[in-house]
Amino acid sequence: MYPAAFEYLKARSVRDAIAFLKQHGDDAKLLAGGQSLVPMMKLRVARPKVLIDIHRIADLNYIREESGAIRLGAMTRHVQIEESSLIREKIPMLAEAASKIADTQVRNRGTIGGALVQADPCGDYGAVVLALNAQMKCVGQRGDRVIPATDFFTFAYSTALETDEILTEIVMPLPDKCSAGVYLKLEKVAGDFAIASAAVQLSLDSGGACNEVGIGVTGAGMVPQKALAVESLLRGKTMSSALIDQAGQLIQESAEPIEDLRGSAAYKKKALGAILRRAIREALQRADARKPS
Amino acid sequence: MIMEFPITPPIGDRVKRKETLRFVTGTGHYVDDLLPPGTLHAAFVRSSCAHARIKGVAVEAARAMPGVHAVFTGEDIAHQVKPLRVGGSSLLRQIKLYPLAVDKVRYYGEPLAVVVADNRYLAEDAVEAVSVDYSPLPVVIDPEAAMEPGAPIVHEDVGSNIVYKYHFATDGIDKVFQDADVVVRERIRSHRIAACPIEPRAYLAHYNKEEDSLTMWSATANPHSLRGRIGDILDFPEGKIRVIAPDVGGSFGVKIQTYQEELLLPYLSRELGRPIKWCETRVEHMRNGRHGRDQIHTIEMALKKDGTMLGIKDKIIADMGSTYTVDHSIMAAALYMTGVYQIQNYAVDAFGISTNKTTHGSLRGIGKADASYVLERLVDIAARELKLDPIDIRMKNFIPPEAFPYRNATGALYDSGQYQLALKRTAAMAGYEQRRKEQAELRKRGIYRGIGVALVMEPTSSSRIHATGGYASCRLRIDPSGAVTVFSSMGEQGQGHETTIAQIVASQTGIPFDKITVIHGDTLPTPYGFGTGSSRSSVVLMPSAWVAGKLMRDKILGIAARQLGVAPEKLEIGDGKVFVRENHQQSIAVMEIVRTAYGAIHLLPENMEPGLEVTGYFVNPNIDYAPDAKGRMNTFSSYPYAAVIAVVDVDVETGMIKIVKYATVHDCGNMINPQIVDTQQQGSIMQGIGAALYEELRYDEDGQLLTSTFMDYRLPSVEEVPELALEHIVTPNPFTPLGAKGAGETGMLGPPPALCNAVEDALSPLGVKIRETPLTPDRILNLIEQAQATSHHA
């Protein structure tokens, strides 16, 4: 577990980091919390010539509520998200997702931006940003741009970011007051990567029909997916066991999971169906308590 | 010989461990903390093929890399060192094994060349510059396939992959099977796992040219044996070698063996005249550390209709991997397949098979875990067949307490046990009757709850000629300053010897526990002894401390008796004094006796040697070193056991298993320190839960290990610890002075059978049969589907 030689550069600002990226191009990798990159380097699977350390850029570490959204700096650590009273109150599913990442040591170091850009097919945040329709703010040489979560994940371990761009902020639109969300994860042992996971945010109208709904899942393929077909199935309908089973069936049919040591594709499809059904039921229960009378 | 000795405090007290403070404050001292001036670092070129001829190894580019001092290939050193002394019994076909592969590689990751450089990073860079020309050979991974004619041969000089054969049968075994009402038959496999100590292997060799001597720091559990092996392969006088095992971060059996890398480092240090260090990475540990389990049993049991067990026949196929050096895993299974039951009719054919997998070796519960797993599964299968309760069938067949010492069919002599009592108490702790009623209720609500029963037995303190010797020793010294030091022949890797040895010596001599220091793991000051394995410390090492304490006590009392003019029998030691039992005023300070022993020897009793230094030996009781005419022998000294009842819920939608309760009653005889026994049990049980539910070493068909990091080989963490109810009953081993039986391994044996039995019980309405482990969620869901498909067809 000894990485190949590399040059270490410490960026003091986003501008610094972009300048370094411009200078070193494809030879460089950004170092955030290092909880995925450093193990890959130690296995010599990743061998960047230059490491640009951005995880101490103070401007990138914040959680705040602003104009109807929660904004998180990309270098905000999992532990800060897990423990943030603001997040727990406004977007509990995000705190739940953060709390299920790996172990305490990893959560103390790892960052939300790092995890999203790592784009592990079994990562925890992907489902959440898709369920909530988050916006990814990026800064590059040619200026700023915003990538919607739905366009962000392009393939396993790949995102829509250009090589000279940095993800700086994740903007999560605040869910409706009577909406409730949940993140459920099926894992072999606590802290493992997900076999499958589901993030479900929904609200009910006074009649008990599903009003707004956002669903993201992992374990359905190479990238986390927004379950659009399931969202349309549920939207506007009165919830029932049969409908929830149908939702599970729908996700199962469309999923194309990757077979690995955590299970065969056939197994993972069933696991995903089960975890989605449970997440919908749990979200319903939570939403029911908030439903307008 | 039945021993009867008084056990007095602090033996049996929950004394705080002496060693804990330095570990929890991060001030322990491990091999990787050492860095003598001038140290160079080794890194290994490892085979990327599971089976191939080495056509050539190009090292020139690596030699030219910055900071590189030397590169050696297997060919370079084959003529410079002798092959490793391979262990094992006379039944094991011997192979020649060198520190680096010569001509041929036999498993993925086998070391075939080494780079020595200024630091490990440069060494690893140079490893990448070594290019190996392989001529790939067909790979054999499955042990049953390896037995077929025409299978690729792992060791050509042996000529067959069947490298070990053992047959044993009692007279009349066939008749028992002919006459039986019922015969149950099953093929059960124990899967391959890794030990995963927190500290992987680590070595530092320092040859001193001026003194022509060698110091080897090793994270070993077997320092004295290692010293002999280094002397052997280097043809170097053993007396000039010192092996030091500093703090060692766990072994679980894996560090009791000697490894290729471990023997190469002293050679490199002697060649290069510099200290050489190598610390194993986790990936290397998964690929190269000895693996455990991996036996296939095709086993049958003959029974009467009422559940009386009549006989067992077993065929064992043990996958020993490639560069095998030992065979005791097979014997430890083959001799104990009748377990805790009164079964005197038994036959076994056992085969040790060489394959292109990592070498198999010791791992907590070696062989015995396979045996108890297979047997306790078979007992449940028989119970289901005969529609008997799993507790009832066991109770009916247990060896009763009055039958001890009990000789089993293979000649093993069980010291003591109260199996009925242990299981009865466990059933009470688990609320067995109530749980059975609950279970029926829960099933109506679609909750699949299962209850699994097992009684596992763990033979401990094995003795084999030249391998584990059958004895241990402690030297006890009170120096002229009054400091009390015990030199232990066995090292420790977390067992708490510094505490338990001090408890024993304190109990024997009256010297306060806090004043006793225990030195271990260093071949220079400590007396000779074999490694810390087979749970033997409390069976054979602790009694040797007890003997040393007794010798010292006798000496102190002898000196005091002469000075006080009283018979030694009338004296007691306490409060730093020796005093007359009937008259406490008549006394002499222990320090006065120390001064006498060293400085005023004219006051010593006649014929007494000066000084205060004694050595205590203890010999494992009841050991046979050769079989009798019928092939029977006893090779283990003690037989601790545990009854287990596990309650689980199986999620039939996801295949996940939740342990609702794990209740166990454990009997390791007298406990020197119950606190240490409890923590041993907790850790051991968790390691067993890991083996049953999560951990598995998996190879692809090309022989590549797929699980070489903790991302793919998942260990349970504190979050997986179930509700654990742990109690003890004490049935002392009557053949050892402390009555202790060994506590290191039994815990790990319980979870695989108990959890499999529980899960099969939970899913019995669906007709699920479990024959493979670990019980991963995908496997469970597949089994449910298969069972449903079968029942639809029926």
C-alpha cells in the first residue's frame, strides 16, 4: 500500500486550484478528503503525477440556508452533514445518507464534493441529490456553470465535470414543508458500500394523494438513477400497498445492476425492489404526520 | 494422575490487565516502530499468475532505479540457502520450499524476487520495473478437481495433488450402518477465511558483521521455533541468533507459522550488511498470510429411530493450498468428527490436497472448527429427519459427566465436561421454550424467526513431536534489588500473559501482583518453548508459572526457616514478610531473605544454591506420541466446549440476517482471570460471526484472489455485535494444576453451526437447505428461490 511518486500542491483558494489544474492538465488530480483517492493511490490503481490539495480551502466548507435552498460547500465533511441541526431539520434524508457512509474515521475526513465527484456506483449521496433535484455548482477557467444532478453522473466513476473544473457547491432546493424524506440503504455490514439504496422525498395532499415526489436509487446500474417512471407512477395517486408493490416491480424491471461480490444482478434487482418499497412506506409514514389537514 | 491443588487469589480475580494501558494510549512497541540506523527496506515481486513456469526474470532496470541497493531472484538465492524445514506428520508428502519461488510459481502472489532500497516507496517503484516472463500452466483451484486423474500437478516432484492420506476405521462400522433405522448423509463445506490480525506480519533483520550475530525482530507467535528455522536455512549457528517479538497486534494462529519472507530477510541482512525491514500490507496479508478452513466433508450418520446415534462415516477433502508446510488441520478434524456424542463406531478417509491457492495453515480453531461445524449441522439434519427437537437429540447422545475421562473412537481422551448442564442452562438463558412458541406466532405474521442450537468442542494444547513439543516453561527471578521477573517461554499477541502469569506467581509466592514483571517473546532471556497456539497458554504455560512459583516459594521458605529456626511448613508469605503462621510477630522481611540469598550465603540451608532463580516446566498431560495397535492416539490435552443457542430473523425479501440473541455457556475449566476469558470469548464469537455471515476468500477460475482488500473482504464491526448472553460453568481439567482448559478458540466455533442451524430453522417452512456458507444475503435469497422452484415442480 505504497503509492507511486507524486507532486503535492496545496491550493489556498479555488482560483489557485484552477490555475494548478490549467498548468498540469490530465496529470493532476484534486485531493478532497482523500478517502477514496488515497486508497486507490496506495493500491497504485490511481497514479496521478500531481495532487492538488483543495480540502483546506475554507471558502468551500459551509452549510447554509439561502433563498429556498440548502447550500453546501463541496469540502463540507460527512460528519458535519450528519451532525448539522439545519440538515437534520430540513433535509433529514441527507443526514441519514451521510451517517451511513463507511465508518467514523472516513466520515471525519471525507467530503460531500469528493464523494459526488468520485461517482462510485454504490455511493450514498447520488440517490439523494437525484431525489431532491440538486444543482451542482462548478467553477472552471471559462467561468461558472450549474449542472443539474440528473446530468451530473455520466458513467461509473465519471461525471459531467470538465478536467479543469471544480465542483464548489451543492444546492439542494428545500422540500415543501409538508414533505418528508428518507434514505434507506441495504448493506452487508454497517458502513459497506450499498447493495442497493433508495432516497424518497414525498408529500401528501389533504386527501392523502401523493403530491410531490422525488426518488433516487443506487444499485440500478453504473450510475445512481432518478427513478422518473416510479415518480410518475406515484404522483397524484392515493397510495396503496398494490401501488407500492408496483413501484418496486417497476424499478426492478428497469434496473441493470452490476454483478459483483455483493451479489448477482438478479439478486440486486430484488434487493433494490425491496429497499424502494420500504423507503416509500417509511416516507409515507413520515409524510402522513405532516400532511395538511 | 488427577491433580488437586488449591487455587488461591489473585488467581481467579478480575485483575486489570497490565498491558492495556500502553495499548490504549498508543505507546505499545511494534516491529514497524523500530528503525535502526542504516535500515534498508524490502519489497517483493509477486506472481501475477496462479500457476506458471518462470522463464526469466529481468531485473537490470530495477537495479538501476534510484535508491535501489539490490535485487535478488529465486534463482539467485536457491544455492545460497537451504530449503525451509517443512513441518507436518509423516503422512505429509514433503516439498522443497525456498524463500523465493524457483522455476515455478504455484499461487497468485507468491514471492519470486525481492528488491532492497533506501525506503519502501523506492523499493515498490523498483518492483514495478522487474519484468517476469511466465509460461502459464493450467490452474487447479477446486480440490476435488485436483484429485482427478489428469489434473494439473502443483508439485511435480510429489507427482500427485493428493499430498496427505489418512484412514481410520473401528471394527464393525459397516454393520452399524447396515443395522441402522436411519442413515442421514450430507456434503458440507467449510469455506476459506483469513485471520486478519490488526497488525499484519512485520519483520526486521539485523546482521552484525563485527559480532557475526543476527537479531531478528518479528511479529511472530513462535520466536524460539523461528530462531531454529533461520539457523537452518542460513546454515548459521542458532546460538548467534536472537529473535525478538515485541508487542504483536494479534495472531489468531496466522503468525505461529514461519513464512518465506520471514526467512529471507536475515539472508538479505547478512548479504548486504544492513538492517532490512519489511512490513506486510493488508493486500499482501490477504494473498500471502496463511488461510484457514476450506474442507469438504461427505458425512453420514447412522441412527436408531429414537435418535440414538450409532456411527459416523466421513470423507474429508482438505484444500491445503500450494506451498503447504503443515497438515494438522486435517488431523484436528479427522480425530474429532464424533464430537461430544457417545459414538464409538467411526470411520474416516481424509485427503490433503494441494491446489493453486494460497497456503493453508493455522487459524483460530484450525480443523476443529471445521469438525464441529460439519457435525453440528449433521446433528440438526438428523433431528429434522427424525422429527426430533434439536436439543432433545443432543441431550440423548451427549457423553455423560460420569463417563469422563472419556476416550473417543479415535483414542482422544476428553478430560471433563458437563454438556447436558451447559445446554440446559443455555436453553434457559435463551428462553428456548418461550421462543419456540413465539416462533409459531411470528410465522403467522410472515416473520421468519429461527432458533439454532450447537454444542461445540475445542481440543486444546496439541502436542506433536518437534512441532509443538508438549511442554512450556517459565523462569522466575528475584534479583538482588528485590525486583521480580518472570521469563515466559511463550510470547503473547493479546492473550494477557503479562497479567495472568503475574497472578499465578503472586498467588504462589505471596509477592504482590503489581511487583511482578513478565518478559516474553525474546529468545535471549526466555527459556525455550513452542508458539502461542492451540489455546495452550492456560493449559501448559500457566502451570509452568505455577511450578516456578512453587519452587521459588519453597526456596524462600527454606531460607526463612533456617533463620527463624522454624520448620518451613509453619511459615507463610505476606506483606513483604515471611512469618510463622501461629505467631505473626516472629517474622523476617522478604528483602532480608533476598540479601541473604545473594550476599550472605553462609546463612543458607545446607546444599542450597545461592541466588533466587528457578525454572518451572510443565508437561502436557495425557499425550500419546504414537498410535496404539488400532491406530488410536490422543494428541490434545484439554477439551473446553460451549453450548450455543442463536436466534435469528431472516428477511425473506432481502436475504439479510439479523441475530436477535446469541446465548452461550462456555466451560474452559478454572479461569485464571475471568475478565480476560470474557473478552476472549466476545472477540472469538465475533470472529465466528464474521466467518458465518460475511467473510469469504474467493478466487476466480484463473486463481486470482478476488477478495484482497477490506472493501471486498468485509469483517464485522462493533455495529454487528448482537445481543450477547455469555455465562460460564466450571468443570476443572483434573490433569493440570490450574484446572484450566484453554479459552482462545471455542467462541469462534459456535457461530457457524448455530447460525446455519438457526437460519435453516427460520426458513424451514420454505424448505430451504443450507449447505454452503457464508450466509450472505444473495445466497439466502437464491436458496429461497430454489426451494420455491422445487416445491412448485413437486
